[in-house]
Amino acid sequence: MKKGLILFLLLLFATQTYASYILIPMDADTQKNHLKAYGITYWTLERDLKVKWLLNYRGGSFLLPDSKDIQRECQIRGVSFEVISDAKTEQILEQISSPSKNMEAIVLEKAPKIAVYTPKGKLPWDDAVTMVLSYAEIPYETVYDEEVLKDELLLYDWLHLHHEDFTGQFGKFYARYRTAAWYIQEKKDAEILATKLGYSKVSEAKRDVSLKIRDYVVGGGFMFAMCSATDSFDIALSADGVDICEPMFDGDGSDGNYQAKIDFSKTFAFKEYTLERSPMIYEFSSIDMTSKRRIPKETDYFSLMDFSAKWDPIPTMLCQNHTALVKAFMGQTTSFTRDQIKSNVLVMGENKTNGEAKYIHGIKGKGFFTFYGGHDPEDYTHKVGDPKTELELHPTSPGYRLILNNVLFPAAKKKKQKT
């Protein structure tokens, strides 16, 4: 009886010693659902447990404390995981810490509170970020002009800008869709909201919203934007106090020679661009590469840059993936003209052959911003009215992984950045 009890205790101790951590591998060969793996990591952080993000180790794997609850959640969500011993964990962390390895272990401490700037009534599949947040089961709240102007962004750690037009030109959809019922209704709704908020023009309301978002970032917020929310946001900042809207957008004429009045010092990322004046052209400015690029779909890829995990952990974190070559995808703003990006902005994804940047990142004040060109990483030429992307068919999407890297970014334990 006594020997049996001793044997049981030894086995129990050995099991507890062996099963100390859960490794969620993020390489191409092992992980069967990369996107939901981020959801598991977020779910773990929500329970006040810390996670280590193993940068450049097996595709940017996650190291979690072992528990039956986490194992069960992985099984329910279809996320591949490995239970590893203390000894194996120490071996991995020792390998990562070696000066000869371009790896780093970043501690994730707290689940960031997420806001998506989006009009009321927009469906989740209208936007890649809301789609992948929903698929990964990461909770988020929505805000729009009213909440932003009331300074409610201060309640959130991370902000995504839906495919918005911050210039007040209603997405430059006028040429093709001005008689479409949805365009007429959206324009009317925007004008009603602007009036409710005390503005005579939508462009004026959007300008003040842009300035509030700027202040949020400068104060320490994390902002992520895709497609037209990237360049139109910077254009709105640079056109503060300048009327760049033609009469069909705001009821009166634009300022004469408004291009000369644009102030590039006010922007986050872009410089020396030329605005597209014609309302009949579906484009905001020369920032966007959509009409300049001539790349067949079959060969349209962009490359992720390789950074030092120990010296440049932030861009390394944002570029974690199981491949360095990612399928490109179009949008109203597909990618960015390289020579119109400010020198202090980091290009993290590019097509060198075409001279375009796809994925960029920068610091503004105490905060950070990331701009990602294109509409939907798994829908090459998404058009108005196209069916939604079914992420169940793309659980290992490298393009969507880049979005989720940004979602987890605010959870990282802050280190003094090396300069």
C-alpha cells in the first residue's frame, strides 16, 4: 500500500514536471490553423496568464503555461499544440537567447482592448480585420465619429480604421456609383451624422475625427489601417484648413490651387504626393500604386523584410509568418509609391521589382501606426457586391497573419527601444 502510494506520487510529480508548457507552433508544416492560434493566445491573456511570443522560432510560435483548459480550448478550435517539459522549454529558450540566433522571446502581458472604427450597420465581412477578428474569436468593439469626437478612443489599446474616406469625398465612388441606391443612402447618412455633430460638411467632420485619431496615436495608442483608410487619413491631416472637395461632394467649390497648400509635415507616413482632383477618377492621390502596377496575378507577391529580433523586436513581431513571400491583393489603395514614403517610416513588406511598398510601420509621438495596402488578403480583386471571404477555407493565410500580428502587438511587455 505504501509502495503504491509512493509510486503514484512519483508518477504524478513526473507528469507535472514533464507537462509544464504548451507550445503552439506557427510553422508551415505543423500548425493547421494559424489564425485561430492568435485567438488562443488572446484567450489565454484574457485570463491574466502571460505568454511568450517566440520570434523567428518555428514561424513565431507561442509558449503558454500548461493547463487542461488551454489544451481543451486548442482542441475545440482546431489549433495544433505540443505539451513540452521544463527541460525542453529551457532548451528552446536557451537556443533563442543565443547571440548567434536571430530570435527573441517577447513576453505578452495583457489582452489589448480593441476598437474598430466603422460606420454603424457595416457587416463584419465588409472588412478584412473584422472578419479575421471574428474568425479568430478575438473580441472587439466598434466606434465611429461620435465616439471618436468624445475622446472615447482613450478607452482602447488598439484601433483599426475600416476602409474609410477621411477626405469627405465619399470614397471617390462618384463616377461609377453616384446613381446607386447604396451610394445615395451612405452619402445621406454621412451628411445627417455630420449635421448632428455640428458640422456643415462631412469633410469638416472627418477632418476633426482624423485629428482626434492623430492625438490618440501621439498619446501612446496603436493604430492599424488598411486600403483607403491609409492614404485618405494622411491626406486629411495634410489638408487641414484646405477645401479639397469638389461641389458634388460638399456643395461648393474647392480652394484654388489647393495642391500648393498641402502640408506634408502633418502626415504620418507620406510626403510629396499629388492629389487627384477629378471626381471622375477613382483615386485619391499619387500615393497609391494601383494604376501604375503591371503585375500578373499569378506572380503578384510581396516579400517580408528580415529584421533583427533582438535589436528590432517591433518590426520583427509585426512580420512574424510561416513564409517570407506573401500573395499580394488589390484594393482602392493597393500599395504605396516608395519614394513618397517618409524616411523615418519603416517598409516591412515590398515588391522590389515594381518599386512598391505594401506594409509599412512608424512611430508618432508615444504611439505606433501600421499601414497595410489592399482590401482582402484572400480576395485578389475584391469589388463592390462580391461575396464575403470564407476564412474557414484559409486558416493558414499569411496575409491575414500580418493583421493578427498587429492585434497582439500592444500586449507585448514594453522594452526601451534601441536606437
